[in-house]
Amino acid sequence: MSIKKHIPNTITCCNLFSGCIACTMAFEGCFGWALLFIVLGAVFDFFDGMAARLLKVSSPMGVEMDSLADDVTFGFAPAAMVFALLKQLTYPSYLAPVADIIPYAAFLIAVFSALRLAKFNIDTRQTTSFIGLPTPANALFWASLVAGAGDWIMALSAGWFLMLGLILLMSYLLVSEIKMFSLKFKRIAWRANRRRYIFLIVAIPMLSFGVFAAVPIIIWYVILSAYLSYKGI
């Protein structure tokens, strides 16, 4: 039995394992560690598909495992981070009767991530680009926001309102019909990759924001994708 056919699924399992650790770190309030393991899961997610293509061992089982791992790492893990943060926020007195319930809205992130993944698996339009925000991008946005700006959000009197608004917005973007470009380069020519180069030219300086960097980068990605989609480019 050839061992190479098990390599992509093994990498996918590493993604899932990283996601499980990220969830645990999130519930314990270790947001920096949760972010780290989500990023690690994203690295494994990038290489499992690449390994399957290079080794020519793609399989239906691999597709199913990939979606399961992705919803844990990029759906449930960031949702757990948002849930843990919402539990720590101060709510106005008029919300006291539902203050213990509000944090559970965070799990809409996991629900809409699952919908996004299921849609991707059956949507033939998404072979070279994406329809809706990719789950790894959404996860990095949330993980970076909570880990990098959690204290600032907790200090806001309306931090709960900001978070609930973002949950609704990002959930919509996951299942929207907005065309999002892929960052995969097939060749280096400017003409074929101008949108990717434009994205990177603006995004690279944003890395100076440190842990918070993914937030402005993902916002820039969404804005650029929406503009290009509107222009039909």
C-alpha cells in the first residue's frame, strides 16, 4: 500500500488538530495562542491541497475531511474566541435579562462558515476564484481582532454592539455572492496578476500592525474584491 496517498489526509488531520487546540486556548482566554494555532491550521490547510495535487492522490474522503477540519479551525475556533470575549464585556442595564445569552451569537460564525464550505464544495463557479469570503480569511480577521484589540473592545461602552454588528456583517460576507479573487499565482506576469499585486502592495505594509495586522488586511481584501466584482473585472 502506497504511503503517499495518506500524506494529504495526514496534513488535513494536522489542520484539525491545530483547530482543536485553538478552541481550547480560546475558551481559556489565551487569545494569542488561539490565533497562533489558527494560523498554523491555515498553513496545513494550504499544503494539504497542494500535496494532493502534486501527488495526484485527491479523493472524496479528502474533500470531506478538509471541510470538517476547516469548519473547526476557521469556524468554531474563531467563534469560541468571540464567545469568550463577549462573556467578558460589560452590558448596559437594559440588556441584563439577556446578557448571558448574547455571547452565544458568536457561534453564528461557525454556522455560516459551515454554509460557506458546503457552498464551495458544490459550486462549480469557484474553481479559479471565490464567491463569498473564504473561511480562512474570516477566521484570521476574528482571531486577529480578538487577540490584537480585545482589551480595547472591552473598554468600549458599546463594545458588545460593535461585535454583534461585525458578526452579522462577516456572516453575510461568508455566504454572499461577492466575487473574491484568489491569491494563488500561476505565473508572475503583471497583466495576469495585477489584482494580486495591487493587494500585496497595500497589504504588506499593514504587517507592521503585528497581531492586529490581519484585520486591516482582510478589510482591504474585501473592499478590493467588492470593487473589482462591481466593475466586472
